Amino acid sequence: MLHNPTAMRKAQEELDHVVGRERFPTFQDEASLPYVGAWLKELNRWWPIAPLAVPHAVTADDLYEGHFIPKGATVFGNL
């Protein structure tokens, strides 16, 4: 957030408007916080908390949706 303080301020403004400063947000607030939800998804996309994609080795040549994947290639699931 050091690189984009405007986005952080906008998310804080949305939180303050919907939730206020007297309580924490709950799951019931989620529909009223679209910017904060998108902001959190982008943060997790850009910098995941933990590595969720475990690399796999292809054991035989494969053709997937028109793409050739050679035996021995390392593939990762899309996060």
C-alpha cells in the first residue's frame, strides 16, 4: 500500500462509511463493501499469503486445449 496510498484511503473511507470506527466489519457487511472486497482480492492476487499452487511434473506428453505440454515439464495451477 506504500505504492498506492490513494487506494488505501479509498478503502478506509468505504469502511468508515459502512462500518464506522466502533466495530469490526462482519460478513453481513460484505455486500456493502465492493471496493474493499476488490481491493483485498487484488492484494491476494498480487501477493498471495501462502503458495497455493504446488508444481507438478508432467509424466507424458500431453495436449491441453491445443497446447502441447512435453513430458518432464513443470506446470503450476493458476491461482
